[in-house]
Amino acid sequence: MNKLLIFRTSQLALSAGMDDNGTMTEQRNGHWKCLSCGHVYDPGLGAPEDGIAPGTPFADLPAGWTCPECGTHKGNFAPIYGN
């Protein structure tokens, strides 16, 4: 069972889960959901409208990137585990 921890900074959500051995792992390649409006960032699609190429992990998005739906900062996103 995965557990989720979110540590918030002003512009970045750092997340970690636990693998089956209880080792902490960072969520880099999964989907992230905006906690304000529900928009899901899919790294496989990127965000071409913002100049973000497909294959860009959420952690590699620019610090000033905002949700394309509601404009909230990237620190208001949480990882979706199991995708």
C-alpha cells in the first residue's frame, strides 16, 4: 500500500511514497492533479500550449508554471499514485 506525504514550499510540492519494501520513493513520472480545479498534468502529453514538451516530468516544469485551467501555482498539485 502506498502512503503519500506532501511537503509544501512556496512554489513546489515535493512528494514521496513508499515502495513495497518501505523505501521512500519520489513521484517523478506520474500524473499530478490540481487541488483547486482537478486538472490533471500528464507528463506523456506535456503542455504544448505552454511550450512544455511531451515527456516532461512534473518536477521539471518551470517554477513559474501554473495550472492551464485555473492559474494556480504548481505547489497546489498533488501526485496521483497508481497511474
